[in-house]
Amino acid sequence: PYANAAKLKHPDKRVLLIMGDGSVGFNFMEFHTAIRKKLPIVVVIGNDQSWGMIAHSQQLRLGHNIPNGTELGWVDYHKMVEVLGGFGVMVEKPEDIRPALEAAFASGKTACVNVKVDPAVISPGSVALANLGGYKCN
């Protein structure tokens, strides 16, 4: 919803939203709204096939790497956006991110760049949140 509002407020600006696949599960139909309204926004999905921040928080706080209700599985969000009339592309290698972004912006459509992310990599944000909870994590 934020990207749609940003584009409506600033139609002359490029709008790029970065979010995880868990968040997309809650907000996917905002793509439909953007496509209906012909909003050329680009959404990059960091797709680790899980509730990554929750999984990493469990790992950091509990000291083990046993997923507990955090696995989502792979979803072809880019294909779902194409079916709705937008532009979609999947990225598997870091060097393909820039060309995918360029193609997404050039499409002039609501676009989804679905990036495969290694679920084993713990983000600095996850560590910071765990530390805020009183846990000392590296």
C-alpha cells in the first residue's frame, strides 16, 4: 500500500519497494490495485521461502536452527503479477539484480522482481532486534 500511495502522491518519481516474501503474503493484492490503477511501481521481493526474521530470531535466541512454523516454501510471485497484467521477473544471482530492475522500470508497468535469497543468511536487522530483546547476539 505504501508504494501505491507514494506513486499516487508523486507520479513523476520512480517508486521502488523492497519487502520480504512473508510481507507479500499479507499484501499481495496491492499488486492488483496498482495494476488496475496503472501505477508503474517496482517491488523487489527478497524471497527466502520463510518468515526469515522470525526464524533467525528463534535461532539467535534459542541457539538452534530448527524452524518452528516459519517455512513458507517457494512462491512464483513474479508469475502471479504477470497473470494480473504486470511485469514479473525472477532473479537467482546477485549480478542479475540490476538488469532485472532496469527491465522492470523500462516496462512501464507494475513490476515484481522476485529475488531468491539464501534463508541461512541472518540479516543485521534480525540481530539488532534480538539484541533489543535482551539477547546478546553477533
